[in-house]
Amino acid sequence: MEFIRSSPLVPWLLLFLAAGLAAVVVYLLWRWQRTAMRLAEVSRELAQAYARDSLTGLLTPRQFERELDHAVLHGDFEGQAVCVLYTDVDHFRSTNEAFGKQAGDQVLQELAKRIQTRLGSGIIAARMVGNEFAVIVRGGLETGRHAAALVTAACAAPILVQSKAKSQSLIFTCSIGLAAYPEHAERRNLVERAAMAMRSVKLAGGDGFAEYDPLLAQARRDSASLMHDLRGALERQEFQLYYQPKIDARSLQVTSAEALIRWRHPKRGLVGPDKFISLAERYGMMQSIGRWVIEQACLQAQIWREQGLSMRIAVNISGQQLRRDDFAEHLHSVLVQTGTPAARFTCEITESVALENTAATMLTFEKLRAMGVHVSIDDFGTGHSSLATLRKLPAAELKIDRAFVIDLESSEHAQFIANSVVRMAHALDMRVVAEGVETRDQRDLLVAMGCDELQGYLFAKPMRAKELGVWAAREHEKAEALFRPSLYFESDPLA
Ligand code: C2E
Ligand code: CA
Ligand code: CA
């Protein structure tokens, strides 16, 4: 023992042991720190993966809300406003239907990429749900408006969509809503109000931009109450059809009566279709209302025929009806039951719906062609029809949109459009109807252009079926009448 204690090696041994221990501790500490750093890195990666939408790489809605919390707090601190842009890609569903889900995904990915590129690297953008995107803009209304213009531009360039069957370059439009903090909303309802502004654009037909307006909230409450009442309106027999004649531009005889729906609301009085058709479409009610319109119009045509009046009957068909597999079959059975010849029935379909070009609408068009029913392309000039697309449709008639007729006397552009529509339609063996004719000057210009039929307040407003008979008889007797309408004239079938 004494030897060990007095040995000169002992301190060295102890030093060696201590150094070894220290090395082990340092190593362990280093390993622990490395693991901790790796862990942090992994959890950061995980958080990022969690916060990103797997399709587009944009933020998830949850992460977007966190970022918005931060932006608003920061904005409060700096005295700076914050805007939220809420964007919905218009007619996205029909792209999915026509080209498949994969093609729809390509569109969303491309749009997400463009939004990020246009708005810059620091942009905070999220995919909220389906085809809806939201963007945080640090700044006031002017900055928000500028960002909205950039998003619109991002949408505007064509997108090449590739599916198994085909590849096609498509042009999209967006509906964009903007709400600003603190001007329009508090933090808790900022996103909701931007979405509300977006929906107001949608209701007006899409492809546009709107800022939040307190009246929108009022309008929403109003449409909720209208919607509530609309549910039982068909059963309570509150709908009525009015009819507006179409007049042959040369003989001035009545060729056709267009059925236009009205809702006799127990409290609000007569409600026009502009107030409830889009609501009914949104809540899937247009199918049953549309069927009722067809049935009533054909019953009326039967009554007129029995009275010896044999003009054509025209009915407006919504996109929702046209997309149904059994639309043509239902129409066929009503035509048979009421003894209405198919060639005397016209489906008025708006240009935008006719252009949808989905498998479902194309199939319906084929069936209508086979039945011999005429199709009239309504509101023509508002979409982007080409000769090629028009040729594919069984359309016998184009209706020049009222917007061009209103401007006819004052705008060379409107005259040019109307003239081009007439020439294009005639080249395709179609008739042209001008709607919304209110003045003699408009009438004269349209007749000079070669328009085939005219419709508008200058001749007659929409009226109940009985009134139409009285009106025709009265006008018939007036020597100085602007025209000589005759319900007793059988218009040439356009088959
Ligand atoms: P539309 O098919 O373009 O019908 C023409 C609209 O313009 C009608 O409005 C008509 O009353 C109005 N109008 C006709 N001539 C003139 C004129 O000279 N001046 C002015 N300022 N207006 C004129 P209405 O009846 O309010 O219908 C609005 C829209 O609602 C229709 O536009 C149509 O798209 C839709 N609609 C009406 N009935 C039905 C229906 O039964 N089913 C469907 N799906 N849509 C319908
Ligand atoms: Ca129409
Ligand atoms: Ca129209």
C-alpha cells in the first residue's frame, strides 16, 4: 500500500483517468447536442411538410391562419394594414369533368406556381380547399388591389393541360375577393369576409374582383332568407311563366314565344329570375324548377295549338339541367305527352354553358340533335365561341346579347360585333335574333344588318299567356302598328 501511495506514477494515472472521463463526457455531450440539432431539424422538416399542401406546395389552411395571426400582430405593431385575397378558379369543375382529375391537378399546380412567381418570393399563399387559394398581403387597400391584379394576370395566360386522351391549351379566369384589416374586418372574420367578397363576384358570373362591402353581409342574409322560401315554392305553386314574342324582322310576324319564369312570393311580390335562378342552381334546385318550366311551356303550346296558334316555343335551360343524363329523355317524354313537335321547341342555352364542352353536355347536345330539337345560343358575344365550336353544336339560332343592342346607336364596336355575328351565323346556316330591342333606330340598324328576328320592349314585354293572345289581336287591328304580328302564322321549321 505504502508503495502505491509513494509511487510517482499515481498522479499521472489519476490525471489519465480524469482526462479519459472528461473525453467521454465531452463526447456524450457532443452526441447529445448533435442529436438535439438533428431532432430540431427533423421536426422543422416535419412541421414544414405538415404546413404545406401536398399538391401545390402552398401553405395549408391551418398554417395560413397562423401566418395571418402573425401578420396582423406585426401590422398592429408597425401600424400597417393587412389584406387577404380569396381566389376561386372559375368553371374548374367542368375542366375536371372534361379532362379528368389529373388534368385539374395540373391546373392547380400551375396556378399556385404562377401566383408565387407573380407576387414574389416572400408571399404567403395557401390552398384553402379544392380550387380556392388565399393570399396575405402586408399593406392597405391599394397594395391589395395591386396584388389582385397580379393574381388575375397569373390566371390569364393559357395553361397546357395534358390528359390521356388529349392535350389542350385552356384559359382560366378567377373570382377574387379582398378584405382588409382593420378597415373591413377584425382578425377573426378577415378570411370569411374576403371569401364573401369572392362569392359576390361568383354570383355576378365570375371573372372579376370585389372588395368586401358591409352590404354583402346584408345581401347574404337576404339570399339565405330567399333560399329558405325557395325550397317549398314549387310545391306551393308560386312560380309563373311569362312569355315574350320573337318577331320576324321582315314579315313582322310572331315566330316564337320565349318562356320566362317569375316567382310570385307571398311577401315580396313578383320576384324576377335574376334574383333566384343562381340561388336555385347553387343549391341544386334548378333541376326540378327547370322540369316544371318545360312541362308548363309545352302545356301552353298545346293550348295555343288547339286555338290555332302555332308559333314555336322557347325555354331557357340552365347548365345544371343540361349536365343531367336524363335531360333529353325527360324533354322527349313531355313533347310526346303534349303533342309538341320537337322541331317547334327551342332550348335557349347561354353561350358560356354551351362552351363548357364537357362529356355530359356534349352527349345531351347529341341527343337533342337526334330528336330534332333546336338549340339557340343565348347571350351570344359574351363568351369566346369560335366557328369550330359553333359548328359542333346543334344550334339553329344565335341571340345577340342585349349589351350590344343597347350600345348599337352609340358604339361602332357594338355595331361591328352585331354585324360579325350576323355574318358568322348566316355562314353557318343559323338564324340571328337580337334581344332587348327598345328603339326604332336599333330596330332599323339590326334589320339593315340582316338580323332575322327581333325581340324587345319595342314590340312587347314578357306577359302572361292570355295577355299575349289579347296583345296580338289588338296589335293586329292597329293600322298604324309598327309591325303586323300574326299569331296565326306558321313559322318555317328550321330543321
Ligand atoms: P334572357 O334569356 O336573356 O332573357 C331576356 C331578359 O331580358 C328577360 O329578363 C326579359 O324580360 C328581358 N328583356 C326582354 N326585352 C327587353 C328589353 O327590350 N329591354 C330590357 N331592358 N330587357 C328586356 P328576365 O325575364 O328577367 O330574365 C332574365 C334571365 O333569367 C333570362 O335572360 C334567362 O337567362 C333567365 N331565365 C328566365 N327564365 C328562366 C327559366 O325558366 N330557366 C332558366 N334556366 N333561366 C331563366
Ligand atoms: Ca333567353
Ligand atoms: Ca339573353
